[in-house]
Amino acid sequence: MSPRRVAALAVLCAALVGCAHIQNLPANVPTATPLLGDAGPTEFPSDDDVMIGLAFSGGGTRAAAFSFGVLKELARTEMPSSGHARTLLERVDIVTGVSGGSVTAAYFGLRRRAALDDFRERFLIQDAEAALNTAVSFGNIARAFGGGINGDMPFRRWLDANLFGGATFGAMLANRRPQVVINASDIYNRTPFVFSPTTFAALCSDISSYPISAAVAASAAVPLAFAPVVLETFPDKCDAPLPAWMARARDDPTASPMMKAVANGMTRYRDGSMRYVKLVDGGVVDNFGLSSFTVAREAAQTPYGPLTAAHAIKMRRILFIVVDSEQATEGTWAQTLDGPTGVELIAASTNAALASSVWSGYSAFQLSLQQWRDKLIRWRCGLSAGEVQRLRGTTAGWNCRDLDGFIGRVAFNQLDPARAAALNAVPTRFRLPVEQVDALISAGGDALAQHPTYRAFLKSLGRPPRTVAATESIVTAAEPIVPAEAR
């Protein structure tokens, strides 16, 4: 190609990019009195002796459906609580979601048990891509290079029309449980962005008026397919102090890199050095959405934080289920001398970086949960009889070591090979055939029911697990249970 043609093509591409630029407008508003939280990014409510947390990974509708199957399985198991029966679903304290998993998490957080009645019909078997520009064209290539093919408003409107009805975070915050954590990625600070009162307080912004659909759109804003979702900072609109843990993390040379990064990012929101926060898919930095808990534990200044002392002394069991809808490695180039091609190399390199981040975050979460349990036991066993009486209401039946933790990762590869292969072949889109949706829902329930960690948790509470027919599923792998000390 001649230099003149190359120059002409470059000018044409630049013109297309300039004309195709997508700009999202901030949906958050300022407030002089933001909701405050000083125990870290999140606080976990619990008013009984069991704490249950769920983490839903990204992966489009396939992740949303697989996670929904886990919720349905929890709804099948009844547990006595305060003199009346409730299901494990109603005892979920926290659910954190990323991208496709954030849709399930947000709808469950908004409607709770009623979400099981219509989520399949209102979202899972619908075409959530109907409002999106998904065509392969020169115009869309130009838009991608201009910052993103789609703006956030079409997807937000679709989500509100089909699921959320314009609901804001105020509606979810009014529910005592579960606490919902929607996760996006702050691409400037290279940190998770958690839609929480603490984060919005750093922005001097009102989270209670922020649309749930906007947070979900940010969590699912795959780079290039979507332009970044934008939030505005309002450092001159409030003088509410930042939580003390942020200053400690900034100044402590021994603080973890994640703590420092999150603290520095929130400080930038407040000090005026960032006017706008640009958010993309939460899976870019944390596809399990676990970092909020890890940071909350490091931010806590007590052995029991982010719980209250009264909650921590009642605790007997902690269950955290990570629902992983990750797609298996694809391609045949590992079997040949040639390859991967340029496109395959970009995809493989990106996936390798994301997978490494995901597993590092998961390992950090496992360690954090184990250390938290150990610290809780030491704190409980160091209490005097009077302190136990004051916090617990009685010393009868008190056993300070009666505290077990269970963490399990529920994934396709824990099902029988044929079933896992079929599920791995499902694309990570927001539009799937009904039969694939139903297969994913069924698989989520079966994988949880047969998971050794979940079964051990139920056994510790004296509840029989559901038996899945051999023709349905066999779980073949398990995550380690948090070690239990002798009681």
C-alpha cells in the first residue's frame, strides 16, 4: 500500500473514531449529608448463629442462571430460627455480584424470596441484548476504538423495564438482609469499585437515590462493548470525614497493596484530583467480588469486625459459597506447533491475566476468612463470664470454640465431565436459548447440593442434605473446608 493510501486510511479511521465517540453522563447526585460507614467498605448484618455469604461471578446470562440455581437450592432447605422455620435463602446475610452475577444479586437483594418467582421469566429467558448494538461493522469498530460501542442508557432502560422498575439503592438499603454488594472496576485507580454507602460518602454523593440499574450496567460494562460508566465526584459539597481506616491504610507501610490502593482511590475522590470516576466490568479486577470482604476485614480494628460484638458472640457457623461461572480454556493451538494467532494470543493473554487476578483474590479471601475465624475464637475465649452474659444474654451452653467456617467454590468442573463440557460451551452473552438457561439453573442447584463443603455445613447443623440422582450430577471436586479446632 502506498504511503498516500496509508495516510488517507489513517485520516478516515481518525474521523470515524471522532464521529463515533460515546459519552455516558453521570447518574449520581451530590449530597451534604452522605450515608456514612466507618468499619470498612461493607458491614455484614447477622442476628442469629449462622452467617451466610454468596459471591456470584461474572459471565453474562450463564452466570446469572447458574447463580439463580444456587438460590433455588438454598430455598429448598429449611432451618429453625428464633422459634420458627426459615429457609437458608432467608438467612443469607450478604450477596456480592459481578457483571452477569450482579443482575441476580441485585434482583435478589431487592425482592428477596419473591425474586425466585419471576427472575427466570423476567430476565433469564429474555433477550437482554435487544437494546444493544451488537452488529459487526466498520462503524462499531470505530465506536469500540472511540471508547465503547454502547452507552449505558439503553441497557439501563431495558433493566428497569424488565427487572428493577426504576428502583434505587434506597430500596435495597431498607432491607435488613441480605446486604447487596455490586462490584465494578475503577480503571483509573485500578481497584474494585463497590457500590456502598462508604464509597458514595467519599464521592459526597447520595447512594440512596442512585439507580440499581446504573450500578448493574457499570458492573457489566465489558470494555469496548460498552463505554465506561461515569460517576462525578463532589468534593466541595460535603465535609463528612473519611473513615479512619483510609488514613491508616495510606500511612501504614505494612498495609496490603489492595488496602492502600482502595484508600488512595477514595482519597482522590474527595481531594479533588479526580473529577470523574470511570467504571467498567467488575471482572476486570475481581471476577468473584470478594475484595470488599477482604478489605473490610483488614479495615476493622476489632477481632470481630465488620460484625458487632453482640453478633460475633452468637456466631456458630460461617458459610461462604463462591459461584464460579468461568469459561474453560478454548482453542486447539496447544496441540500444534503453530499458534496461537494474533487474535487468540490477545484473548489468551487477557484471560490469563484475569484468571491470575481471580485466583489471587480467592486465595486472599480464603486466608482472610480463616484468620478471622481464629481471631474470633481467641477473642471469645478471652471474655469474662460477665462479658458473655452482657453480650449473649446468658452463659448457658456457652462454648467459645464452637465456631466453624466453611468456604466452597461451586463451578461447572465439579459436575460430571459430560455435563460440565456442555455448560462450558454456553457463551457468555446476555441472550441464551431457554433450554440452556434451564440447564444452567438445574446445574447450579445440583452442584451446590452435592458439594462436599455445603454438605459438611448442613451436617454440622444436623440437617440432611438433598440427594441428587446419579443420572443428574456427580460432584467430582471440592474446596477445602476452613480448618476447625477441637471443641
